[in-house]
Amino acid sequence: MPAKSDPRVVAVDNYSYRRSLSVRELLPAVGVGLAAGALVFYIARIMLERAPVTAEGLSRSARTKPPRVLPGPRGS
């Protein structure tokens, strides 16, 4: 008794090759790539140049001195 569908028959007719793009069609993708790279470079540069927030960035004398208290008005 034959099978209802023959497994050897494969539809390969719908395969298509990629066409090559022209320079005009590639320009938007190149522009987006350059803009993204410039933005990442800018953010990385800002993050590397900022001052440290921790006490490690302060000098030793600035950490050991107590805060200076200014005299207030008298008679209050």
C-alpha cells in the first residue's frame, strides 16, 4: 500500500539568493552605525573623566581635619 505523501518530494522552489545592495541603499545603515559608535564613545569618555565620588579621591589632610564651624550671631 503506497503512502499518502511521498517524503522524497521536497519543495525547493521558494529559496532565493540575497541581492547585493548599492551604496545608496547602504548609507542609512552606515549612518546609524557611525552615530551609535559616536554616542557610545562620548558616554564612555564622560564616565572615565568624571571625578571619583568616594573618599579615596580626597587628600589625607582633607579627610583628617574636622569640619570648620563658623561663629553664629550672638544674642539669640
